Amino acid sequence: MTNIRNRRVKSSGKLIAAIVRLIAALLLSLALGSKLARAAEFPQAEISNGQITAKIYLPDAENCFYRSTRFDWSGAIYSLRYKGHNFYGPWFDRIDPKVINWIYQDSEIVSGPCSGLWGPVDEFQIPLGWDEAKAGGTFIKIGVGELRKTGDKYNRYFPYEVLDAGKWTIGKHKDWIEFRQTLSDPASGYAYVYRKIVRLMAGKQEMVIERSLKNTGRREIKSSTYDHNFIVLDKQPPGPDFTFRTPFRIQTTQQPDAQLAEVEDHQIKFKKPLSGEDQLAVFIQGFSDSDQDNEITIENKKMGAGVKVSVDRPLIRELLWSIRTVLAVEPYIAIDVQPGNEFTWKNTFMYYTVPAGT
């Protein structure tokens, strides 16, 4: 009789624990899903040069909009206006902690926590110290911090536990904002000072994002990084009204879905407006080491606005990704910083207008 009673108590305990976990997951899902409605409540700053006005989320380990582990926490530009056009904004409907990366769900686009950000945002693709860390040990994601290792294979879409976000400092002027993250992990030998400045150029319709990474540890820092340009131009769906072109003749190992787009010389041309569950991904090749190949132009003839994006380091990879709400380009560069050295790079964004309908 006692054994039966004990089994019943244990079963009841497991049921209660399961219910508690379910309620916690539902509450977290509701909290994350409501973030879009409360976007203006999070720590942020606004800068302007008289032509461009940009709104930027600030890093904060307790209260910032984005506290996941894929993207760099600093300089997330969630709105940028130039001559009546807004170039960035939400590309998903809500965030669900159960989602890895993002999914279509009924009529919604649902993002996981790791991918739930927009605007020009950075990711350091290769983490530091993952391979040698044991299960439950630690590794580092630049721009995020020291994370707890979970699983055997690194997954950039999985939200790892953040153990130490380092020390963030912020400096601001009317037309620029500077972020600095200082992180040191004596156990692994990795340490760095990461600096980013978002600057609106005086008298120009240009934004420049300057970055530097100083290796203050005893181990080499080797990774790759890219600026994930989530372009949501006036909320227009990617389609034939958009022009996507490069200075070089585009090559690709795999042609895009012929119903959605085609590669033609220096351009990727949309065949139709993306809708429903359409998804376009083009791995771009054909670029050289020349600085002349490092610029991309995205323009919408219907709205009469466009942006040219360039990076001042040689490309190692380039990707166009698009769904019905966003057109994103990912120019990758390599990073290799020896102890005591510093690596710098920058992206330039030139915003412009043309007569609508041309």
C-alpha cells in the first residue's frame, strides 16, 4: 500500500512539474510575442544629421529588446528615415521561444528568440572556444558574451544561456553613437575589446558603421562576420519593383526557384511579388578581392528609394535571402586577430531617392 501511495505522490509531483513548465513556457511566449507592441519601451537612442534619422536599440543585460545569442547586441537599428522613406522595421509578427530560427505558422511569420531582430545587425558566425569546451562548459560569442555550452554541435539559432555579457559602455552625440564591449575569460585565454560606432555623415545621406576588435587575450581570435541587412523598405513586399545588383557578374552554384527569381548578369530579378510561404535564397559568387566588388544596390522603383551597401574588406561569401516581408543581404568577411593586435572594418550605407515609377 505504501509503495502505491509513493508512486501516486511521485506521479502527482511529475504532473505538477509538467504543468508548471507549461505555464512558464506560455508566459514566456506571451512576453516575447508582446515585444513588438512594446518596442518603444526598450532602452534606445535616436541620432540624426538633419537628413537621416535613425533609432537604435541599446544593449542591456536586463532590459534590452534583444538578449539572445545569435546577433551582436549593439547598434540594432530598428528604424531609419530618409526623405519620407523608412528602410527598416519588423519582418516577423511575433517571437516564440519554441521556434528555432523562424517559421511560417498559419498566416503569421514567427521568429525564434535568436533571429528576432531587424535592421542592419551583425553576427560573428564562428564562436570562440566551442570545440575545446566540455558539455556544460563555456564559450564566447563576440558581441554577446560568455555562454554555456549545450549539445555537441554549435547551432547559431539556439538560445544559449548567457553567463557574462561583459562590460558595455555607450557614448552618444547628436549624429553618432558608440558602443564598447569589454570581455575577458582567463580560463580559456580569450579576451577582447569590441567597439562599434554608428555614424550619420555630416551633410550626406550616408550612414557608416565602424567596428574594431582588439585582442587583449593570449589566444588568436579567428572568426567570420557579416552585417545582416534586414531591409523592409516602406513595408513593400520583395518583387519585380525591386532591383538587386552588384558591380560584378553574378554566379551561383544553385539557381534560384525559377518561379521566384532569376540571375541575369549583374542582377537578381524577381519574377513576382513574394507572398504566402515563398522563400528565396541565392548564394552569390563571382566577386573578387577588389574593393570595387564590395557594393550592393537595392532599389524600389515603385517607391522611388534605394540604398547602396558596401564593406571595406574583401568578401569571402555573400548571400541574398528574402521572404514576403524582407529583403536581406549578407556580405561576409574573415577575421583573424593575433594577441595584442586590432582589426578594423566598416560598412557604408548610402540612401537615395529617384523619381517614383521610373
